[in-house]
Amino acid sequence: MLSLVVRRLNLSGSWLNCKRVPRSISEEVHCRKYSFVTTPIFYVNSTPHIGHLYSALVADAYSRFEILRGERSRVFATGTDEHGMKIEKAAKEAGRDVKSHCDIISASFRRLSDEFNISYTDFIRTTEERHKTAVVHFWTELNARGHIYKQDYEGWYSVADETFLPDFHVLDAVGKDGQPIKVSAESGHPVEWCKEENYMFRLSKFIPDILRWIESEKPVYPAKFNTMVVNWLEEGFQDLSISRPSSRFTWGIPVPGDSSQVIYVWLDALINYLTVAGYPGNHQWPTTVQVVGKDILKFHAIYWPAVLLAHGLELPRKILCHSHWTIDNTKMSKSLGNVVDPFELKNKFSCEAVRYFLLSQGVPHSDGNYNEGKMVKMVNTALADTLGNLLSRCSSLALNPKLSWPSFAKTYTTVLSPEGQTLKTMLESLPNDVEASYADLNFYRGCENIQAVLRQANLYVQDVKPWELVKKSPDSPQLLAMMSLVLETLRVTGIMLWPIIPEISSTLLDRLNIPTSDRVWKQIRPFVWEDEFEERCLNPDKNMLFRRIKSN
């Protein structure tokens, strides 16, 4: 079914480094030798909000998960998209020259990554010389292959979306002044009729190939978005304008050999993924997972594969498309004044609290909702009351005066209470459950699984009442079994939580005295050390895990 696509892709080598295409992200890891994860590059028309942060966190969590699984070669790229008519407009409104505006806003996105512990290996700016070199080379290659031509073009154009739209993606609406206007059916932004001479890309030529790829391999995840792309493709696409007259704006990369035209920002921006791969020199390709928001899905699932096919390059392995964030069940917008500043959240609640809330509550297939009260309650319950309380109980001098971690003797299974037996069973199945969830970028589901086990561990402690046992018989099998099993639960869940809350995870594992070399997925099997150590010691210098946060 995919023979045509494969023949095109084989122009530059094999499609994938395995005999067949994996059917899921979780299967993908077994047939490749590197991890290449990307966020969308963020448009510098405005400062970061929690939607931008969520994209970066999803990509970061997956990239960290790959580290846990022992990935030896890793690229994790993020950055900023800095060209286009909208940027010129935003700079003018801010009273800045365009370059200064880009520098300031790009710095705020880099700061976002740094302050929220995003483990990127490359921060790309589309105003960098290395990117301009890549774009010019890519354009030249497409042109040499006969995929670019020049003609007069007219159609509906959205400045806000930086895109032309077909008639069936345009709706009638009423403007703020009460006059009839045309708007984009997808974004709701106003459009205007535009006629100009542009360079065109032969998009229509590649639509059948892309449709076969999308239908057969289902590379877009979750499934609802893959279906959405199929529906778009079945509607049909005309050839695509890929340049603008420099008489309209100049803030972009000139078309090679024709200074009267500027390369369209969407094509310029998408090539960033090749830039960070090292293109046009020796480069590692394709991407493993590309994380995008649903507002830019069309660019990444249709336009991007089309130009890659045209160039003879391999297609992305997976595209994770996530939904948006509302604020108190209302769409986030500047006009409503409800845009949530992630830096203010961090200063108020902490990086780890924000990371945990967004990754545990963000569901890719539907919009998430931020509510401050909900966040405070949920984070306190999960991190302070459940995880932190469990660690405090088992590492306090009152219940564990030796700060010891007894090994889980095989005879302990006979003294476990029903709650303990349930915990042991849940803990033994947890690694497979969480690995499957993380591998498919369902971090919210992995967090749910982890929290279920931690709650069960707390129930077990309540059931055993160690504060009574330690007074009567500090060496009783019931107490030692509980201490060993609960500390093992903390070890296993602590490693699993590292992609989500790396600082808290590290503090927890430091407290448990887990060597850095053992904080990996292959060591995550419960009771992996039961035959190697009789007893271990906790770290007395590491205690505080998470302070409860308060809402105003």
C-alpha cells in the first residue's frame, strides 16, 4: 500500500532503520538507535504562556523518558520562529525595531526552558545564520527537483495565521464594527483577498502519497487528530504559495536568486528541524517525536511531509498533537486578560508544582483547564500528602530510628496484610503500565498509575500502624516488611517520576541513597536488589521533599 511513498523516500536511503514501520511509539524504541525530539518553535509575536510551556514539558518528559531507557544519542530541540509579517507588526506595536523585538521575546522563551528545567540540547532561532544556510539549501534543492514554479496567485489570506486558505476554509462573520467580514474556519481570524505574484510549491502532487502514509501508518497521535488529517487530505489541496513579495515585508529570508521575493514563514520555520539535525551537512534524520499544538497540525502533518517527500527525505516517525489550555473553562486570550504567565506561576508555586500539574492534567486529545484552586489542591494532595507523607513516615527517626532500609526477605510475603499484598501486586505491574503510558506520551495516565500505587502504600501504612509496632517490637517481621515494601515503592515511583518532576525525584532518590547509575529503567523492576543486599541505609542529609503550596 505504501510502495509509492517508500520509493520516494528511498531516494535518500531507507525509510526507517528497521524492517518495518512500528505501529506505536512504544514499539518504536526497539528498532532505532537514537532519540530526536522537538517542540514546535514558538512564534515571537508575544511572550510565553502556559500553552507554550505545556508543549515544551511534553517534549521534555518524553526526552527524559528516553534517557531513563538508556538512549545513547539524543537530540532535543526547541526554539523560536522569528520571521514574517506578523513579527514586523508586533515589533511596531511594541515600539521596537524588529531585531530587538525578536531578541527580547526569544530570550523570554529560552528563559522559560531554563527556569522550568527543560532539558533541551539545542535552542534554535530562525534568525541564525546556520538556519538561513539550511533554508537556502533546502529551497535550492526543491527548485532543482522541479517542485517550485512562479505564478500570479490569489486567494484568502490570514495575516494572523500567516497562511492562504481555500474557499471552503473561510466563513462569513461579523466584525467588531458590525460589518460583514470573512474569517478562517479554523482559527476565527479575519482574512483578506490577496492577489500577488508568488513562488508555488507543487503540494497537490504529494497529497495521494501523504494520504496513504497517514491512513496506513497513523503517525499522528492521538487517533482523533490522525482522522482529522485524513479528512483534510480527502478535501483536497491546491499547490501552495511559498513566498511573498518583498514589497509587502522584508523580515525574512530572500528567495535564492530573486530578491523581489521573501520565503514564506511557514516553510522557513519548518526547516528548523533539519537545521538542528545538522542539515545540509552530515545530519541525523528523521525526528523520533515531534510535539505540536492542534493549531499548527496542518503545517506539520501535511505541508512538512510534502516538502520532505519532495526533497527525498524521510518522514517524521511520530507527531504528537495536543489540545489547548483554557483558563477557568474560558478560552485564553489577551483581550479577556486571562493569559496565564508561567513565570508568575513558578514564582508563586514552584517549578515542580507547575510541571506536575500540567503533565498530570494535560490530556492530549481534549483541552485542559487551568484553575488555581484546582492546581493547589491537586498538587498538594499528590506531592505533599501522598508522596511526601509516605517518605516522611518511612524515614523519620520516630518510626525508623536507624534510618535503615531492610531488604525484602522472601518470608515477608507471609506477613503482609491484605493491603500489603495488594500493594506488592500493584507495584510489580506498575513499570509495564507506566512505560506503556509514557511511550505513547500519555503522561497524565502514567501519573494516575503512580498515584494509585502511592495511595495504596499509604493505606498499607495506616493498616499496619507502625507507630504502635515500633514501640512494641521494633524488629517485628510485620514492621520490617512494611518498611521494606514502602521504601521499595518509593524507589520505583521515584525513578518513574523523574521525567515529570526531576528535582523532587532526585531529592527522593538522594534520600533513599540510590546511586545515580541505578536511576534507570532497567533497574526499575521491584525487588531487583533483594538477593544483593541485606540492609541499606537512608541518607540523613536529605529530607525535605515538597512544601505544601497555598492559594491566595
